[in-house]
Amino acid sequence: MAQIDTLPPLREVINTHGLRAKKELGQNFLLDLNLTLRIARTAGSLENHTVIEVGPGPGGLTRALLAAGAKKVIAIERDSRALPALEEIAAHYPGRLDIIEGDAMQIDYGALADGPTRIIANLPYNIATPLLTGWLSTAPWPPAWDSLTLMFQKEVAERICAAPGDKAYGRLAVLTGWRARAHIAFTVPPSAFVPPPKVTSAIVHLTPQPIAETPSLAALEAVTRAAFGQRRKMIRQSLKSLGVPLDTLFEAAGLKGTERAEELDVATFLTLARCL
């Protein structure tokens, strides 16, 4: 295991502070500092960057981010039990770790950004998808962050990065493909965590891409909700719930109406949403 600083081993930190992982908080702690360093490096150079981390727990990834050269890490932690452990890290890296006790779903991430900013986190599974959709739905665009490097359940990671025709392709892939470029960097086995989850995890790296003329987010959500809500049916049937003349939409998008949702690429969904 990598020795990245002179702080105590993470297992010792967990025992000292009584940090038994809580299922209701979606906690699964990464104790392998080799792995946390790999996650930090996946995000690219952290020099001169502020890094926002959600759910640091005992601080394994936090320590890796600081050791990798992050100018500052802003750690958002809901579990008050973890705060003393994080304070010890802050003392070891003076002036480089800010700790916010609070709910990650309620944070204004744009207000936290201070110059170049990356979001890097082993996300609690129970809020991972809502956090991602919130970051991808940020207005105005491009966002305050330069990239997202995030841990998800592998199944969710595949849904994020899926292409048209893939079994996992759906609403989440369309939203992601509209706003960002995303790929799975590597997978993480259950054995890497304490306690081990029942599923394999994956690191997804996302970078925002410029968007030209766009539909409203509400219109895109309406179209994808209708289309994938009945994904086995032809879109002429599944999009009836939109309550608009479908021939106009299909003509604008160059569709026959016999296609199924999983066959349509992101650009086609954007055209349908603009026309809607």
C-alpha cells in the first residue's frame, strides 16, 4: 500500500474515531491509498486547481488529492463523526483543506469554485445519480467545474456512458452526451471497500463540452421520459403522451416514426426537444 504521507493508516483512523460505515448514508470506505492515488491521477494535473470532494469519510481520497498537488480541497461531509479525522488531515496540510459539514444535495457548487475547479469523489451510492444530473443541468453552461471524476456502481457508469444501440442507453446517457464527454476510466472490485458492497464500481471521467443552440432542459426531459418510458415501442407510439402533432417533430428530425428510442442519437433527441 502506498505511503503518501505520515498520517496514520486509514484502518487506524477508522478505529480511533469509531467510523463504522453507515448503510443509510451510502458509505463504503476506500482504504487502499494506491487506489485513491489512481483516482486522483485520473482527473489530470491538480496543480493550481481547487478540488471539491463529496463524502470524504475518513479521508483516504482527500489525502490522495492533497498529496497529488491540489491547491485546495473542499470536502463536503454530512457525517459529523468524520469531522475530527478530516481536521487531522487539515492540520497536516495547513491552509489546503476546507471542511464543510452539510448535505451535498443542498450545496451551491458554483459558489465554491475558486479558479480552475475539479469535482472528484467516491460518491455515496444513494445520491450519486441525483448529484450527477444536478451538475449536468447547471445553468449557465459551461459550468464552473473543469471536469468530474466520480465513483459509481458499474451499472450506473455504463448507463452514463452508453451509446445508441447499447442495452444501457437511456435518459441518463442522453443528458450526459448533450453536456459532456464521458468514459469509464477503470473498474473497482467490491474487495477494495470497507464494507465491501455487493456490486462492482467504476470511475467515470467527464469533461464539459460547449453546446450551441439548445432546447430547454424541460423539453429534453419530456421527450426522453416519453421515449424511454416505453422503449420497446416505436416512437410514433411512445411519444403520443407529448400531446403535440408528431408528424411535425418527425419531419424536423428526419424520422419515420418507426424507430425505437434506443436507436436515436443525442443530436436527434435535441432536435425533437427544440421542435417541442
